[in-house]
Amino acid sequence: MSATGQTEPVPGSTYVAAVYEHNVILNPNPRVSVSRSAALQHMQKNLDIYEEQAARAAQQGAQILVFPEDGLHGFNFSRSSISSYLETIPDPEQESWNPCTEPGKYNNTEVLQRLSCMARRHNLYLVANMPDLQPCPLTTSPSSSCPSDGRWQFNTNVVFRSDGQLVARYHKQNLYYEEAFDTPPQPEIITFDTPFAGRFGLLICFDILFHEPTISLVERGVRQLIFPTAWMNELPLLDSVQFQRALSLGANVTLLAANLRFNQLLMKGSGIYTPFSATYHHARKGDPEEGRLLVARIPVLDPLWVGQSAATEEPSSSQAADSGHCHQGSCVQPPTPATASAVSPSTATFISYMSCDPYTFVLLNETEGKLNVCDGTFCCHLQYRQLPQGNSKELYALGAFAGTHTVNGRYALQVCALVRCAGSESSSCGQEVEEAETKMDFLLEGKFGTRYVYPSVLASHMVLEQPEHLEKTADGRVTMKHSNMTSGLVTACLYGRMYHLDNE
């Protein structure tokens, strides 16, 4: 792995991280309001599982444990039906509180108390996701962001220190069809410090695709990110583990990603990623629907961290400035223009939709060669050699897209993607595929108008491969080279995010 600007691990410093992919116990009627005691009874069932997993993680030496988005309450609530699930979470930057040792300080904080005692009992930092209620002073100003019912409801990460102290609270910025929750009045950039690995930053699910808070954290030097999510997989570009790995590689960070496990919404895939390693789990079709604990020893990446002992001053958090599902599994395909389906012999390019965007594709018609494909002025280049296994006659295409994605979220992209087509027709290129037999040696390259390009190599059966060589040049050229694949190629992708064009 070679790339410019790598953060090397702090010499000799490692820590043990854990993430839990949780098979969430749901409220069967989330649109119907329930009493506080019924809401607590429901959440305690999920908390009981958390307790078991915290014990298991602690036995394996975990120093920090991350649980997923929506893991305690579930999803698909309305603004009113979630009300009994809400707790008011104090701001740890304004006051010091240990819910386990000071349970009487605030009313209706049973969940916070249980999570705090869990961290304390198992002597680990614990990150969980829960809904937060904050009073909102109504003003007569029409420009006030205060909701009409005079309260803010936030999708929230909470972090507890190993003694149970509440040390961080982060409100999700980029909601995904979540009618129960509000967008915070200002984006929150929230970090917390640990005695074993230095600083971590917080984000939730859909946040990972946007500048706030993800890139703001990275630009401030935060190299360890925590990512509770309820991610609905969207092949061939946005499968959970595929993008988790891509973000870790492209932003040169550690990512601790905990997803829900819920087959009906294609939610699965969690991992512990560094720029040098990936420990992940992605259930396959037919696997039992169950939780999965991942534990890994990984290097410290915080460049400011020096091996301070736990006896030094207490770490603190610092702030600089309906469902939560992240990706809709399907989208309405706009009709392909009649001209696009006819392959012109001169350029042999065609338009096909991938993740709801119109990609310009060119087929790989030979077993080896060089190809270029452009969408406007943005061009992708491929050198390749196919290594077909047995009698496989799989079709591959190289696609380029430069533009604004507008379905289930709005964000500007430049993407180069080599994909296995779902069938033998060019119209199947861009459709979801999980398996492939053809191995590929390739060099994929594009010249991007952003420094934020996320590389991924996804092989058959949701196996992630570490690219052999990654290179970024000052003028925006990104090259990914890979060979000696262990299994067939599903997708090789350079996913460029043009954050600066999002609002245009």
C-alpha cells in the first residue's frame, strides 16, 4: 500500500477495538405511541443483548466497544410515536455526569444509566446510539429553527468512559427519511479523548457521505472515526463493508463501523478498518439472521497521541464548532433514451443506470487491453487482463459518471467503476451482482476535481481486497493497481466526492 500523505501508526502503540452488529429487536408497531414503561421494556431487551456482548468484548480485552444506529429502539417511528423512547441527554461539555454513580440527578434516564453502568462494569469505553429530547425555546422569529412543538428530537450517539462518565454526545447531521428526528441547528463536530488511543470523532450512517461532520473531522486531524449505522446495502458501489473500507483507505483513517442486522432491509456488514487492515463481517444470503461481535487489535493513528498513562488528567470531549436507514435498496429507473441503448460502433459507449445515476459505459470485449470512457470532460482509464475461470463468460464494463446524484439524497460525484454486469446484455451493466468468477489484473485511473476519492475492490461473496498500489498526485490523478485476486471481481471503484458542488 503506498499513497501520499499516509499517517503512519504511532510506533509500538496498539489498542483493542470492538464493534457489534446487532440483530435488533423491533417494536412491531412503531407508528403507535406507547407508555414509557412499554418503551423501556422494549429497549431493555436490546440492552440485555448489549450487556452480554460488552462482557464478551471485555473478556477479549476490548478497550472500546461500538453499537449500531437504532440498535436500542429500532426505526420507522413518527415524531410523536417515538416520544416515550426519548431521554434528555445533558451536554457533557457543559456539565460532568456519571449516570451509573449519580442515577438520581435526572429523571427518565434509565437507558443512559444502564449504558453507563455497562461501561463501568466491563471497564471499557462504550458508544451507543439513542434518541435525544432537547427543549427548544420557541421564539416569535419566523426564521427560528425551533420545531413548532417546542422540542428538538435528535438521532444521537453517546459515549461513556470506562468508569461510566458520559464524555460525548453527537447529534446526527444528515438525516435519511427520519421523520421522528430534527437536523441540529448547527453541524456538530464532536470528538473525545481516550488514554489508550488518543482522539476519536463521531458520525452516524448517512453522515459518512457528506462534508459535515466527516471531512471536517478529518481536516482537523482526527484520524479515528466511530460509525454507528443502519445501512441498507446498495451494490455495486455502496455496499456497507465496501464503502466503509473505501472511506478508511481514501481518507487515511481508522473506522469503527457497527451496522444493524436486518435482512428485510438488506442491513448487514460491519468492520474495524485501518489504512493497513480490515476486520469485517458481511453475512451472505441464507446465513442465519444473528448478531456478530468483531474484536481486533489495531494501531493508534492519532498523530498527537503520546503514550500517556491512564493516571494523567481525565479525558474530556471537545466540540469545535423515522428510521435512519441509509440507502434505499431500489430506485425508479428513468427510461433510458432510445439512442443510448444502441451501441455506436465508433465509440462503443452506452448509457446504463447504476445506483440511479446514468453512467457512460464501455464493454471489455477482449481478455486484455486498454480502455477509456468519459462523461463530459471527466475520463476514466483502464488497463486490464482478465483471468476467466473455467467456462465463465462474464461480461464486464468500465463506467464513468460526473454529476449530482439526486435519488434518496443529493451529493456531487465523479466515479470510475469497473463492474461485472448482471447478465450477458449491456443493459445489465450497473445492476446488483454479488458473485463473480473472473479474476482481473488491472490498473484503474481517473483525474478527479477533488482530493476525496474513495477506492474499493469488492470480490465475490462480499470479500474486500486491499489494492496492491494506490497513488494520488497533486493534480488530482488517482491510480489504483491490483492483481493476484483471491476470487472473482465484482467491482473496482474510485468514488470521488465533489463536496464543494453539493449545493449548486
